[in-house]
Amino acid sequence: QVQLVESGGGLVQPGGSLRLSCAASGSISSFNAMGWYRQAPGKQRELVAKITSGGSTNYADSVKGQFTISRDNAENTVYLQMNSLKPEDTAVYYCTADSSISRDWGKGTLVTVSS
């Protein structure tokens, strides 16, 4: 089981940007995919973005063109660049690591978009 530690969350004004980081305790290249999920208050957890070991990406429709997921295998870190943030992007953001048999989760980092 890999340990995932998210960072980079915080309070940002609408229209601002944040970059989230997810540091893994082991090699992320061994996982089929790395991802970001989020859970807003009173809502279900939802997929935000994923990146496969081969570098393919997919995004939730709500963040396409706004968020970018990337990975640095040498640093065992996954990033989520979030631009043009809106109040509805307020949520706890979780990092995930998918193997063929399981998904590991980080503890999350809170992003609050508010003026």
C-alpha cells in the first residue's frame, strides 16, 4: 500500500489558481493510473482527473480546459493545476493510486474558492 500526501490547498479568490501536489511514498510508475477526486460539502465524491502510466489523461466535463493533471515519475509526485477557479470548485481534493486490484487514497487537501 502506498502512502499519498496531498498539499497545496487553501483559500483562493474566484478566478485564481492553485496547484495541488500529491507525493507518494513509493514509485508511482508501478500504478496503472493516478488521479484526483473531490468531495464538496453535502455532495458525493467525484472524479476530477486521471493520468495513466502511459500519460493518457481524462477529465470530468466540469473541469475540462480549466484543470490539468500531470505526473513526475522521478519525483513520485502527481500535480493538479487548477485555473479560473470558481466557488463551485470548493471541495476536499483527494489523490488516488490505482493498481489492478485496489485504489489507495490520500487524506485530502481542502480548496476553498471564495471572495
